Amino acid sequence: MDDFIYVARDSTSDSAKLVEISRNLADSLRTPEKRDQLSNSGNVFTVLNTQLQQSIALNSDPLKLERLTQLCRVTANICLDNDTNRQKLLDAGVHSSVLALLNSLTPQEISNKSHSVVLRAAFGTLLNLSQDYAPSQEVLNSVDALSTVFKFLNRRTITAGESDTAVLHSYIYEWGWRIVNNLLSSEHAKVEPGVTEAEALFSWVEAFQNDTITKTYTGLDQDDELQGVYEEDLSSLESATMLLETFAFDSETVRLCLADQSKLDVLLAFAETNELPRAYLESADNATIDEWSKIYEECKSAVGKCIVGISSEDKLMNTLFDHGKGSFVQRMLIWLNNDQQRLNISGTLAIGNLARSEENTTTIVRDFNIIPRLVALLQGDDVKVSHASMSLLKNLSLPVLNKEVIGKSGAIEAAQKFLSTSFAHVQPLQFATVGFYKHLCTQQLENTLAIVNHDPPILEAIITLINKSDDAGIKSEGTRVFVHGIKSCWMSTDISAQEARSRFIQQPIAKVLVELLCNTRKYQILTNEAIMALTLLASDPAGANYILEENDNLASTLKQLLQDQNEVNKKLKLNICVFYSNLILKQTEQKLNAEELKNSLESDIKLLTEDSDSELSKTAATVIAATNAN
């Protein structure tokens, strides 16, 4: 170590001498004892950083690349499994110098073997520096080290006929992905991937799809060497596709970049491929090919999910759909009808993402004839396929024009099984199912009657699901099925609707409606819906009796709402007055609870008779007069 410091500080020392002494120091630092000895030295870290900076600045020194390589080997080895040395390297600013070195290189240069060796050594420093050490990860993320690393993970940097660097590059890529993983796994990582990242990740899919992978290695003769680089490239593809999936959901920039038609065509074609490239199939034994095939299948699945992410971009919806005639949506229809699970799921979810406008949604149902296919998929045993199909049906059942078609398609019957406890482990599927029923009931009496009168009973299955589920979303969405079912039946004069009301007038439904009111006060739309449904239910004496059984929670919640000074709640307060009136006047078996409710709320309602809102004040006065005349 002392020799290194002496030579490094000696301005007369030539590059060859510095290279030799740096190589010797790097070799010695392979042992933990030598690394620990350096922990007590502050000088070596500063000297290392100075030498890195000076070496980067050299323009004509023929030994420049070797000098940089050996210095980076020292910085890499010095912090291997040593947090103390990692921190000292950070304090000395070595990480900044290594990033400056990387930024001084171009992707074109690393096709040259000597530049590749420098890159590998620099990657070694970043890898060892960031391995399981949060301070390093945080610092490197703060200076956007990821973008610098991704610049060299682009597969296009290797071109055909350069097989002599291929093996070296395979190890560089391996280290690069490990650096990326270290930085992304940081607790405080705030990554905003951009075009550089998207291009690098896409390049691996492109290389496999266009078979430039195997063309690169035509000069490799040894089977074991060829198998090794194939395996490393497949590992790189796996890393790239997993990140493509993640970034496509997280980054608008990535989505827009990948939506370029030439890139999108490659992604779609790759997702549709069935086998490994032929060269892979010819280079290994059956056991290895089976293992590779499983990885390749996961890569194709990840790209399919990436395509789903791309389709979720608001700025792309109209382009990808193109009034139902776009090549993308037509391709997704083919996927929807495909027997391969991964294509089936991705196609269904992508169409669902495009069904986020009423125009698109009605076009899908009117022109694509996919409802029978979705119903058939619900009848299968694959819960992932069922979830995708149920989610799409939920979206499609929102527009009024679609409700009748879907209601008569058999979807109501096919979806019921997902309400059972046997699907409790698939909460997203159950959430989509109750949301589907809610949409069908909304302003649609025929669907409401179909659900209410179904045997086996769907209403009871929803009640059981609400009571047993620990998911707040399932509880609220399930209860909203009753909200909209009640509104559909009470707002109709049809004799069948009046007969169906009795199915809603039951204590379990009154109970969950009160719970919706009490547990979702911060969501005004849910509060309004709960009050409206409870008011209608309370217009029937039996309904009023059932609701008053829940008076302990009900009274305190209503009082808080009445005392809320927020101006936007005046319409809600008016509705509470009507609800209160129905409870007091309609009940027949809950006089004690009615009296308690009256004692709790009457003074608050009296205050509303003086409100500046004339409609609210008149309603409050009418309610006070009516309930006191009782």
C-alpha cells in the first residue's frame, strides 16, 4: 500500500510503473485481511480518487486504458464485503470519478476489447460499492447512476463479427444487471426511467426476436463457451423483460417510447413466439433446454404484461384503439381468443385498458362480439384468466347501452361462483365480481331483477362475502350492489320491481348499508349513496325497523354529518333529514331506538331550520313538524 501511495504521488512516475504497482495492490486486496488493513488508512482513498481523475484526463498516454483498469480493480477489490472501506470511498468521492469515467466512454468504444476491460473494472467498483450497503445505494441513486449504467446495457453495442469481446461482454452485462438490481432495491430509490433505460431494455427483446444474438457468436468454436454466453444473454433477457414490465406500468416516458410502431411490432411478435431461438435448441442438452425454455416463457409473459402497461397510457388510448379498427386492438382480439394463457390474459387486460371511454366500450360490445368468449372464459378453472375476463366485463358493463346485452349473456350466472369463500384467496377477482354486479344494477331494472331473483341466490352470496371478507374494497363495492339495486327497484313502478323490493328488506342488508355509511365518511360519494339507499329502505316499515336495530353506530355518524360545517354537505344534510323522518315515522317495532335517535338528532335538525339554504331550511322545518306531530 505504501509503495502505491509513493508511486502515485511521485510526479516523475511513468504510467507503466503506476500500472504495475496498481495491479499488485489490486491482486493483494483479494484477501479480507488486506482490505481490513486499508480501513485504517485515509490517504489511500484520496490518492486513488486523485489518480482516477488524472487518468481520465489523459488524452494520449498509450497506457491510459490499462491504468484506468488497474485503478478500478483496486477500488473494486478494496470495498468487497467491507462497509468501512465503502464509506471511505464515498467520502473520497471515488464514486463520482468512476461515473465520470463511464460517462467519458461511448457505447461504440466498448465494442473494442481494451475499452470493454475498463468498463468491466468500473462496473466491478459500482457493484461492490452498492452491494448490500444502503448509503452507497442512496448516493448513487442521487446522482442518476442508473442511467449511466443502462447506457452500457444496450445489446446493440455488440455487433456481428466481434466474437472476441462477446464473452467479456456477457460478464459485463451480468455485473450491470446486478448493479441495477442493487440500486432499484434501495429503500429510498426514486427512479424515473427514461428513454435511455427503455431503449436498453428493448434492445434485448429485439436481439432475441431478430436473432442477432446468435449471429454475434459465429466465431465461437467451443461448445461450452458458446453455451456460457447463450446462458448469460438469456439471463440478461430475463432481467430486461422483468424491468420492461415494471417500467411500462410506472413510467409515461417508457410507455410512449415503447409505443413507437417499430418497437411495438417487435414486442408483439416476441410475445407471440413459441420456442427458443434455434441456435439455443442446438447448443445444449435436453435438461438445459427445458430450463432455458421456462425462463424464456417467463420473459414472453413479462413482455405481454409490458404491452398491457403500454395500453394503459391515456395519451395512447385513441391511437391504439382507432375507433376499433387499429391494428393493435385487432391483435389483442386475436390474443383474447388464443388458447395460450399468457396471451389470453394480456389481450383481455389490454382491451380493458382501451375500454376507458364510453365510445370505445360501446364499440367493443357492439362490433367485436367478445361477450360470449368472456363468459366462456369465466367458466374455466384458471383464476388468472377469470380475473382478466371479469375485470374487462366490469369495464364493459358501465355504459347504459351495454348493460342489456351483457345482462342477457349468461355472465350474471357465470360470475356467481367467484363470490364463494373458495375464492377468498383471490381478492382482486372478488372485487371485480362485485363491481361487475354493481355496474349491471345501476339504472337497469332488468339486470337488477335477474340478480335479485337468481337461484341460487346472489344477494345472499354477496352478504356472506361482505361479512367474511377483510378487504375494505370488497365490502364497500359489495354493499354498493345493494345501493344501486335498491334504487333501481324503488324508482320503478313496475309490479316486478315492487315485488323485488322485499328481497332487499332484510336485516343483513340494512346492517351493511349502515356500515357503509359509518365506515366511509371521508368518501362523500359513498356517504351520499348510503344515505339514499337507507332512505329508500326506511320508506318501508320493516326496513325502518331493521335500520333502527343498528342505532348505536347510526346515531353518532348522522350527528357528526349534521354538525359538519362544510358547505358542500348541505345536500347531504337535506337527505339526512328525509332519512331521519322516514325512520321516525315508518318504524313500527323500534320505538325505543327511534326515541333515542330523535333525542340525539332533533336539536341539530332544528338548527338547520335557520340555514341560509332555503331548500334545506324548509325541509328541516317540515321534518321537525312531522316527527313531533307523530
